[in-house]
Amino acid sequence: MKHTVIAGVGSALPRRIMSNDDISKIVDTTDEWITERTGIKARYIAGEGETTRSLAAEAARKALAHGGISAGEVDLIILATSTPDHTFPATATQVQADLGITQGAAFDMQAVCSGFVYALTTADALIKTGQATCALVIGAETFSRILDWTDRSTCVLFGDGAGAFVLKAEEGTRGILASKLRADGRYMSKLYVDGGPSTTKTVGHLRMEGREVFKHAVANMAEVITEILKIGNMTVTDIDWFVPHQANKRILESTAKKLGVPNEKFIVTLDQHGNTSAASIPLAFDHGVRHGQIKRGQTVLMEAMGGGFTWGGVLARY
């Protein structure tokens, strides 16, 4: 049976690191306050000349190199982002041009922090139906550019970065085994950006009701993990690694407790990266691979929840 296999992974981060102490010079907060409530110690902030496009292209090149695949083999690019370089065209088309690819399709996908699992599921479906043979799925964000840097409840949480998977169809037992996507638009006011081309004609800033998001995140992530395991005919003990969206240490710990999973089975990078929205899962996955945690043949469950609300997950054997 053919599965959509994760052939290569890669990531990219801006040059500048902003520590909690750096943020304490901008807003009334402290390293201790941020660390205790979020688990975040630092984040990367895009500088001059660093964009969603440039970070995405760098992560894509690394994923192709890791998988030993040439750009000429790629016939699909899906870029998950809420911070595109332009209203249009899709930033994915610009990454396509940067990589010298002229065949196939390229488009952006917007599901905020769930964007990467939405994009991964979409690419899997297109590969399985024969509409693509080799896909780049990228999560890339420059969230620092939509933050209100006077709002200490949000500006301490987010960072910039990109991560990428290159996917191919292969025979065998490896690959994407199950996925589940969900959304409930009634909760927009809990996490959103207060601007847009059709409303304010501005970019706007991120707004969030933290306690409400926390409550829904734990419940929704635990629920979707249970659903995916049922689809894949597995239990939590069959999973080698959980690679969750990196939002908040307390969310991850509460989700692990709800599922009865040891914290040690969660790949965690939010202390170094902060919340990078759609980039957080591929960034964490690449980190796990590079540091010898995630190995070939292991089962990995990726899950996320973001504004909208949107949530979902993907189960794969790497």
C-alpha cells in the first residue's frame, strides 16, 4: 500500500534572538513571569530583509537536501501562514520561483496555528489521488509584525520562523496513517487579528483571551488525538513521540495529563522559539530529528489548535 512519506525535513530561523530580559525593556514584565506562565525563555524575531517568503524558502531548501530530493521533482507547494508577504499573490508561488520550480501547483493555506496540519492533510490527499507526486509542505510565519508590542499579554508569546516537510508516495508501512481536521467559527473573538483588507484596510494586531484559549486548547487537542488514534487503530502507548503546536507549557502539560502520557514523550521547543503559529510543528519536528530523538520507523502524532477556532492532527510513521 502506498503512503505519503515524510522524505525530508528542514527549518529556518531569523538571525535575531529576543530573550525575556529583552522584552522586559519594552513592556512591564519579567523573565520569571513569562517563564512561569508560558515556559518561553526566548524567541526569534525577523529583521530587515527577513520575510515569510525568505524563511520558507530556506526551510524548503534544507528539507529537500535532507531528503536527497531535487527541486525539479516537486510538483506541489502548500505554504501554511497567517502572515503572507502580500495580500496576493500567494507567498507559496514566490517560494516556488525562488526554488526554480515551474511545474505543478503552489498555494497558501490559512488556518493560523493549525495551518501546518491542515496543509499536511491536504497534500496527503492530493498525493493519494494522484494529483501530485512530490510535495513541499511549509509552515512559515513572521508573527512579530502583527503583534501589539504594548500588550504584554500577547507580545511575549510569539516568534518567527519556518519549517518544511518534503513528501513523496512510497510503498510500505511508513508515512501518514491518519488525520483529522476540525473548526468552530463561533469562537473567533477569543483569538483573532483586528484588521484586514475587506474590513479595516489595515494589517491589524493580534488579540487574544488567554484563559479561554487555554481551556479550549486542552479539551480540543485531547479530543482530536483520541479521534486520530481511533482512526489509526492505535493507543497512546503506540505513539513514540507527540509533536504538538508549541503554544504554552501549561497547555502541553495539561494535555499530556488528560491523555495519561508522560511529558517526556512530547517534543518541546517553545522555550527557544516561542509560539511560531503554523511554523511550530515542523520546527519542533526538525529539532527532534536533528537531535536524534525522532528516528525512522517511529510513530509521531502532530496536533495543533489555532484561531478560528481550528484544530486537528496528523499521525505518521516517520
